[in-house]
Amino acid sequence: MRPVCEHCTKALLPDSGEAMICAYECTFCSSCVETILKNKCPNCGGTFEKRPIKTITS
């Protein structure tokens, strides 16, 4: 799980609702996906989905 957007380096914590991933788990923030990347991964050409939120259990 990548901790930052690959474009703007915004922090994307495990519980971030802003994290978006493609099928290869390239990771970007929702702002970059919508405004700059136009929902197309620059690495593999795939589309994005919200990254599942990882819950931390103790």
C-alpha cells in the first residue's frame, strides 16, 4: 500500500478516503485522478477505483 500520491506526493494514510488505485495498485489522490489524469493511469493505462480502507486492529 503506497503512502503517497505518485503525482503530487500528497500523504495517503491507510484510512484515507482520497486514495485511488488502478489494477496494478498504482496510487494517486482523487484530486489528481479527476483533474490531471482524467481517470487514466499514466503508468499502465488502466482506470481507477477507490482504494479499500485498511482497518487497524489491536
